Amino acid sequence: MKKEYSAGGAVYKTVKIKNKIETLWLLVKHKNTKGWRFPKGHIEPGENARRAAIREVEEEGKVQARSLKRVGVIDYVFNIYQTTIKKSVTFFLMKFKKGVNDPKYKEKTVSKTGWFDYKSALKKLRFPKEKEILIRAFESLKGRKKEK
């Protein structure tokens, strides 16, 4: 069995909507797949998981974000071209810094990006394990706000 390692981000930003502060979550939709996901991708040689997550968020989500803390790891197995692959994806809670419009990030696999409130993001996320990551990220964020 082949092993692969990836990293991604549960990226949030706060915005004022109708005099109320809302927290929105970044999701991406890949071409040729159904449903929404967090931005994520392979860890490149010489990268650690945190650096890979920051890069993948920038490439797929077209945003720069600051990694705050690790919120979980998802492990799963899939088959492709008669090869069984065990994949491990590390996710980080990340805070939006700014949008990126750099032509070097012409992402070929993402068809859409979007910002969604917590309930909408929870409904839109395709995979139950990514829903768990959002729940952990949301709870962690609530805990961070209480500390301040």
C-alpha cells in the first residue's frame, strides 16, 4: 500500500453583515467532483504540514492565511489505477489575511471558491470527516475568543 501525506486549512474571516459580526469559512469546489471541501494538497519535498497547508490555501483558495493551530488529521484509503493509497491529511485552523490574484496560481483543479457561514459550510462540506474538522475548528475558534 502506498502512503501519501497532504495538508489543508479551515480558513475563516470575520466580516460585518447588517451591523453583526459574522465568521465565514472558505470552501473550494473541485472540477470533476461533487460537493465542497477545504483547500488541501500534497506536502512537497522539504515542506512540513503547516507550510504545505499555507501554500495549498493560497493556490486553491486564492487567499493568504495565517496558520493558528492544528485541528486534526483525517486518514482514509482509496484506489486509483489499481493502486491502493492510504492518505493522511493534516488540517490547520487558519485566519484570512488577504486575497491573492497571482497568475502563478492558476489552479487547474478548482472550479469555485466561496465563503460560507458555519451552518452553510457544515451543510455544503461533502465528507463527514471534513465536517468534523469544521466543528473542531469552530469550537477552537470559540475558545480562542473566550481567552481574549
